[in-house]
Amino acid sequence: MKNILILGASGQIARWVVKALAEDQNVRQTLLVRDAKKLSGQEPGNAQVVIGNVLDKKLLRSAVAGKDIVYANLTGEDLDKQAQAVIAAMKSEGVKRLIFVLSLGIYDEVPGKFGDWNNAIIGEDLKPFRRAADAIEASGLDYTILRPAWLMDEDEVDYETTAKGQPFEGTVVSRKSVGALIADAIANPALHVGENLGVHKPGTDGDKPYFM
């Protein structure tokens, strides 16, 4: 039995992951959400829900205890503090495998006009994301960091990745694609350990996302 903790489980990428894991009899999902109203009411039979905030140390430690993998789908201007709380809880409970979704642009890795546009739109907001990435990389955990392109709702799985230090490619990617990548890493926990990956849909290079 594989025990998975999903932080920020009402998020749109996380919903795809919950759905992907729903039919797996060997998986138990614990879904941590801040606001019960954001739940769909269609949570699968292999999932239990915990209502609370990752900055509640006691609650987080109890949620992390006994888990095999923690997947974090968090956001906010205190994202670095949230990441540090997750790292501390995992270390205290002896849990090693972490999958954490951040954002493109945290390393100024997005080239050209799209990079300039992206930086103008969200550059300042990315500072806590960058600090979160630095904390995760220094944590000693078996982490995978994902930096998706601008997210879209197309019902498709079509993605490629770039490594940290490589120029970011593409402008968009579907939430379902990012969810599929996460579900693969949960199914094969050795996949992408220690990697920090940009995620994009191939063939979507441009000056900005097509929907902006």
C-alpha cells in the first residue's frame, strides 16, 4: 500500500492527480485542503480529507506521518514559509519523497520576448517561489520540482520537460499534463528524483500564451 499526502488538494492540477490515483487499489490518498467548500464532493473511495493549513505545524506533522510521498500543490506570497513547513514536517516524520509544483521564470530561464512578458506580468510574485525552490533543493529530501508553463484546461496529455539550467521552452501546458507527470512520479517514485523540471507543451513557442 502506498500512502500519498496531497497538499492543496482542491487545486486544479491536484484534482487531475486525485482522479488519476482514484482507481488504484494500492494507493491511499490523504487530501489536505484549507477550505472544505472547495471540495468537489466527488472525492474517490481511496481518499480521506483533512481540513487545515500547512502552517499548522501539529496538523501537518500528523498528516505527513506514515506517508510514502508528499505532493504539494501550494501557492501564495508566503509559499517559501509553506515549503519550509513541509520540509520540517517531512524531516521530523522521516518521509523522504517530495513532489512540489512551482512556476516558470524563477531562474530567469524564460528566453526572448516571452521571458520579458512573463517577467513583467508575474516577476515580482515569483520571489517566494524561488525561495521555496532553494529551500527544497537544500533540504536533503528526494525532491522533484516542477515549473509548468502558463496553464490551460485542455483535456490532453502532451508535454515535454527542460532541466534546470536549460532555457525554458514553449508558453503553455495543460493542467492535465502536469497532473499526468505527477501521477507517473507517484507510481514510480524513483522517477525524476533530484530533478527540477520546466514543463511545456511542444510547439507552443511564442511571445506570450495564446490566450492572453
